[in-house]
Amino acid sequence: MHIRYTPTNAPHALSINVAPISFGLGSADVPIARVTMSQYCNVTPVNRNPMNSNFSRSLLPLLMIAIALPSACTRTPSEARRDAGTSSAATVPPPLQKKGKSTNNGAEVVSANTTLQELERRLLRFIDRLTVPADLDYPQMESALGIKLGPPSDPAYPWRELKDAALADGYALYATHRPTKDGFSRIEIAVTLPDHSDPTRVPTSTCIWEAEALSKALEAMGYTRGGQRPFQGGWLRQHWRAIDGGSQIFSVSLLLYRTNEQSSQKECIYSVKIDGGKP
């Protein structure tokens, strides 16, 4: 028997010569098995004239062809190469997903997972990078701290603020930004306690930021530590750094309270004010 089949999308047909399968039973040749090759790849039997042959020697080649034909028809060389590429690509691990969004390619947005230590780190980095008045503009502030200020309620007074942004452990963030006529801006970053009490009026043992540690960090950035005076029920400690040959300065004021622990009373920070101008 001569078998001719044409695989789908193949440019040439393939011809295969196979010994027919039949054996004699008495006076007639009776085929014992027939594989319909037209099930696969448009295979067309060319010659069906039966011939007597040895059954055991003819069955094995035909079975091998019947097994090979579906695989040959269903996978063209281009498909095999494409499948090999797909298998290889599947082994490449997917890229890691970012944990959070950022503000204008800056810090990740402040959230209930943001700790006081992380907020302090961002604040100090922002203060350290101040070199010109425009560095106090609100987009730079938003990018450095990972916050989004609300729009001004009145165009005549471009005051922007963020109220009660949740931080880790029940703390909340309050931030304001107000531009000034001399090209600088006035900024305040304040943290409220989980119980929303005022630490300058209600005694507490909780320390938001340690004043002495933050003052030393500012001094390491070139800020000069100034005096300390009473302010709104607590204290205000000022630091400043000269720019433009000493004709202007950046000012950082720490608003303090004291914890009520008699044995180890600490001065702690609940708010930081940043501005600039002439000395």
C-alpha cells in the first residue's frame, strides 16, 4: 500500500510505502486491521489492492507510522521552534511587583505602614537637600515626604495642607505649605498621638521624636543650633544654615514637649517648621 499525506501548512507532500496488512483464511484474503490515515493531515490512500504477506512482519511498521503521523502533522518546524521558545520563556521568573506607588518618582506614598522612623528619615533628607529657595516649593516637599497636599481653598491664599494622614501604630500626619513673597515657603510637619491628645497640655510618656538626636542630625548637616524658648505650651528650638554667601538662610524650628517620666524625662518633638529668608 502506498500512503500519501500532506501536513497542514506544509509546502510538500510526503509519500510512504508500507506493506499491506492481510492474511489468508481459506480461499480469500481477509484484512484483519485497517488504519484510516485520512484522519491525519489529509492522508489519502493511493492503492488499496491487498497482498498476502507475513502478518507479524507487516504490523509493526504500520503501527509505528500510525503513531508518528499525528505528531508530524500537528507540529510544523516553525511551530516546534516557537514552542521551544515559549517553554524557555516560561522558566524566567516574573518581575517583582513594587510594594507601593511613589509621588513623582520620589518616596513611596505615606500610608498606615509608614513608621515614625521612616517619616523622620524622609524629613531629614529633605532638609539636608535644601540649597535654594525653590527647594521649598510644594512639589519638592510632596516628592521627598511621599505625601499629596490638597489644593488651595482660596486662590488668593495658596495654602495647601494634608490632614490626618494615617501612619503606623495609630499616629497621624498633618502637613502644611504656604509660599511667601520672598520666594521661600513656610512648611510644617506635625505628628499627632494615637489618642489625639496635645502633648504640650496633657502629660504623656510617649516620645514621638527625640529632640536631642534630631538636633545632632541637623548639626551634622551644617545647621547651627540656636536658642530655645517657650512656645504654645511647650518650647521652640531653632536651627539655621546660611546660603548665597550668608545673605539668606534656611531655618528649621523644632516644637518640643517633655514626657512625664520623672526618672528619665525627655524633650521630644511633635512638629517641625521649615522656612527661609534674610538672617
